Amino acid sequence: GDSVSRLRGGLDFGFALPFGNSSVWLYNAAGMAGGERSNSLASFYFGGFGNNYVDDGDIKRYREYDSFPGFEIDELEGREFGKSVLELNLPPLRFEEVGSPGFFLGWARPALFAGVLTAKPADGSERRTFYNAGAQVDLSFTVVNRLDMTLSFGYANPTVYQLPVCGKVAVDEQVSISLTGSAGEDFASVLRALGYRMERRAPLPPKSAAVEAVETASADATPA
């Protein structure tokens, strides 16, 4: 089979700002891939915020090397790429009396970001450059006094420096909504605390061949 080689690295750094609990970060990544150009594995792919609607991973996945809000997931590709994301984390807004003891809002934290991605497509065409800018607001709340969750709202506006890029690329604003910390056993524990119980039912017995034949004949019959 075809062999594929990939090399990727990153360098992230930041510093705190003089006003409370705010910071600036710069996330950098670069990579190159080798192999047959027709092999889809011999390229890097980018796009999207990277969060699922219901998730248990990182909250700010737009920092990842393969995310690029403003474009759909895997919409952009390149055998060689360089990417930088500048992020400004603003001071959080803290809440004292929002909600009830079983469901209360702790804080809201906004962040602004802007990114640039340059990539050389696998078809050998000229290198393309993409830009985006956006924001994300994370709302942290606690459910049933013990389970911390974060509801995130994201927005991004992309720009393509040069067209066409691998055929047609849609340039549209993108919105993201994600609930983090609610997947798997954690979410099941919330349902149990609210009084829900899981009921296991035995599967229905398979229909006999005679019954299936009668049902098929009834469906195909034409009324007189």
C-alpha cells in the first residue's frame, strides 16, 4: 500500500494582562505531509470550532491546530500548512445569586480570537491564505450541587485571500453551541438525580416467516 509521512509541531505562549484574570495567548502550528497526492491521508484538514453539541472534551477547541472557525469541518486542506491564532481572554463576569441551589450560574467568560492559515493544496496549485475572527462566551453552571457544566456560544467570520480553493469554498459566518461536561456517566447521574431511571427491556421476538409472508401479501393486495 501507499506510505504516508506527516510531520507537525506547535508553539504556544502567552502572558497575563494587568487587569484582573485576563490574558493574551498566541497559538502556532505548522506541518507537512508526504505521499501520493491522490491519497487523502497525505494532507492536513481544517475547519470548524471542533466542539460537539454535547461534549466532554476541552471547552475552547478553536485553539487546536485542525480547527478553523468560519469554515466547515475538513473544508480546508493542505499538504503543507502554517497557522497562528491570537486570543484575548477577557475578565470573567461572576454571579452570586443566579439560579437555585440545584441549578446555578457561576460565571461567564468572553474571549476574542483571530487566526490566519496558509496551506498548499494537494493538487499542486498555489498556496492559499485564510483569515478568521470571532468570539466565544462560556457560561459555567452547576447542576444538582455537584456537576459542573459549561454552555458555550461561538461566532466566527472568515475571509479567503485567494480563490478558488480546491474547487468551491463557501465563505459564511459560523455559529457554535456546545454543552461541555455532560457526556457519558456524568449526564446519566444528572438524570438519576432528577428522578429518571433506566429501564432495560428484552428485545421483541423475531417474526416468523409465515407472518412476514402474510403481511407482505396484504400490503401488495389491490382492493376490488
